Amino acid sequence: MRLTLTKREVLRGGVGLAGAAILAPLAAPGPMVRPAYAAPTIDTPAPGFTGTDSEGGTHSLADYRGRVVILEWTNHQCPYVQKHYGTGNMQALQREAADAGHVWLSVISSAPGLQGHVEPGRANALTAERNAAPSAVILDPSGDIGRLYDARTTPHMYVIDPAGTLVYRGGIDDRPTARWSDVEGATNHVRQALADLAAGRPVATPVTRPYGCSVKYGSGDS
């Protein structure tokens, strides 16, 4: 597959296949099967998808045309995810997004039997226990949506503007550790991207390196 980068992505840190090692995502050690899709390109239409949430509802990206959409890949057993939920950082960002009228979809792409996989009831319990506030939790045990977005870590964040254009992909912030104390003082890339959209200006930093645990795709994924 040929990967095409826009000029902005090259300037802001995007990489082609030959340079992937330079900005490889920081992930916890252990085996990981890489998705077989190229990373979606900034300033182009975000990949369309339809997924089922933990309540049995169906969500299509096209349903949210005209609204900002945030995608958050998550795994409740990952220490990096626990950092952001344990400190209330992720929940605060979710509520800020909701207050602004945005759509926040948490996506779980862990395959059955692997770390982070949950059934619908457990997903709902986690939302309640953590006082989380996503618009919905999308269950993606096949990994289809994750591969479509080349989601590699938990968390891995994406922001889509009201026109359906991908305007941000990468890490939640600039502190790639699992230390809870590093939340304070970090530059939150997602918050900055949302602020840029609200101000009607291009996202200043549209691509950053994601960090966290590897997404636990099934062994059948390639």
C-alpha cells in the first residue's frame, strides 16, 4: 500500500513507510500485530465506519457530519490509560468536549481473550465506575475500526472536524509515561486541537507520536 503524506504532515512530523521507525509509537513491551492499513492522512476525509456501542446502538461517522468527533482508543487494563482515568484527566476532557457539543467515541479494539477486551455489560460498568463521559463506547473486537485508523496504542487519539476531515491524530499529550504525576503540566494535544477548531484556525500540531500499550488485535489480524 502506498502512503501519501500532505505537506503539513511532513512539516509537523508525519512519516512515510521508510521513516516509520523514527516516530514509531511508544508502546508497552510485548507482541503486537500491526494493522495492515496506512495511517489516515491529515486534511483528508476521515475513514468512514459503522460500529456497535456497549448499549447495542449503532454509530456511523456519517451520522455526525456537522459536529466535531473525537475518537479515543482505550484499554482499561493498560497502565497508560489508567494514568489518564485515574487522575480524572480523560474524564475532564470528555466533559469539556460534551459541553462544546462534540461527539466523543471511546473505542475498544481488544480481541476476545486479550488484555482490555470487555463485553457490553463490563464496558458500561467501567464507564460508571470511572465516572467517564464519552458519548458512547464502541466495541470493536474484530479490530476492523482500529485497523482502518491504524490505531496502535491505548490511548490513541483522533479529532475529526465538522466537515468530516481528519485534523489531528496522535498522543493525548507530550508526557509519554505511565506516571500519574506527569499529567499536571503536560501539553494536552487534544485540548489544543479542539481550541484551534473553536477559534476557526488550522490545528497547529496535527500529528504527534502516540504512546501507551499496544492495541491488542487478534492473532488473525495482519
